[in-house]
Amino acid sequence: MIELGVNIDHVATLRQARMTYEPDPVWAAVEAHLGGADGITVHLREDRRHIQDEDVRRLRELVHIKLNLEMAATDEMVGIACTLKPEMAMLVPEGRREVTTEGGLDVAGDEARLSGIVARLDASGIMTSVFIDADRRQVEAAARVGVRVCEIHTGPYAHAFHARGRDAQSEAVTVELAKIRDAGTAVRDLGMRFNAGHALNYFNVQPVAALPGVRELHIGHAIVSRSVFVGLREAVRQMKALIREASRSAP
């Protein structure tokens, strides 16, 4: 059964807007769990713009489902991960001026360094993932550096869906979806787990959830946005229902 990892970064964004103690990301993680989340994702950015070190420590201690730590491939972040030991560490590109992650990690262009980082994480018992574009060259490089999971970047697909009439059958959308499907096939053929995420929402998620072999979707902004109106537990429940419906109807 396909799983849902809920990214709660933007609960912390709301807290940091006032530099106070609420809303609490740990409370958000509990609500997400009660809504059906299979895992919790947080991105401890180098500039600490939302999630803070103490948040990750408390989540590691208190969350009863999988913790996925998104992180830049730096010595500082590897040290934090090896100390806290989340179930999964996902290496992502990071830019100080970006609003959110803008593209996949260039694994092919940095194989030697990333191989060492993956080896350190693996030695600490942490499953390592990379967030990459739907590009076979990057998938093959990911296999060479030793990661066990590839999360395929769904941002271009989501952008096409929004910009081209919200129609899953439009040519622009089907082209991007085919890229994700083909990348996922390559991931699985090379013995890795096929995950996907970025900019998925309640309107575009089902075609991705129906792709063959996808194991886990990571979704944050859309769920936190809907939670403003219906509550986080219900927002997660609605997303999980859409994902399950799509996966059951997949060929």
C-alpha cells in the first residue's frame, strides 16, 4: 500500500512568523499521525528559517511513526542526522534565496562526495534518499552512490497541471507524468525504492499515486494549507483517502 509522509515545515513557518512557541510542530506531527500519516518529514535548513534543531530532537523522541529528515549534503547536517538517527535522511539541494526547493539534487555531478556522505549515514543505520529530477542519468548516479531510495521531483508535473487548465489528460501534463513514470521504472529496475513529491495537492495527486511501483508520497504545503480550514487531522485524512483511491484503481 502506498504511504503518505506529511511535511510539517510550514507549521514551524507560522510559529517563526512571531518567533514564539506555537503552533508546535510536535503537536502537528501527532495530529498528522492520527489523520493517517505513515511518516513525518521535516527539512532542517541551514538558515533555520522554519524547523529548528530542538524541533527535530523532540520529533525524534516523541513521534511514533517514521521520521524523514530532509537536509543539505553538508558535514553539519550529516553530524546531526548521525546523532538523532531518523529512519530516513533525504539529501536535497539548498539555496539561501529560494522560497522552497527549486529542483533536484545533481547527484551525477557530485558522486564522489555524496558517496562518502551516504556511507556515513548508512554506517549509522539511516536509510538514505535523494531528491532528484526525473532524469535517468541522475537515477543511475543515485544507484552508484549507494542510496536506497529516490524521491522523484514532481514540481514540473504540478506546474504543468496548474498552468494547463487543471486537466490530467492535457498533453503538457501527460508528458511530465510520463517522465516521472519512466524515472520510477528506472529506480525500481536498479533496486531502489521509488518515492515522489513536491507541489502535490488535492487536485493533482491521484495520477502520481496511480503510477506503478510508487511507494511513498511526501506532501506538506497543500496539507498545511487545507488544515487552516478543516484542521490538520482531517486534511491528512482527506489526502490519504485520495491516495488510497488512486492506488487501488491503478493498473
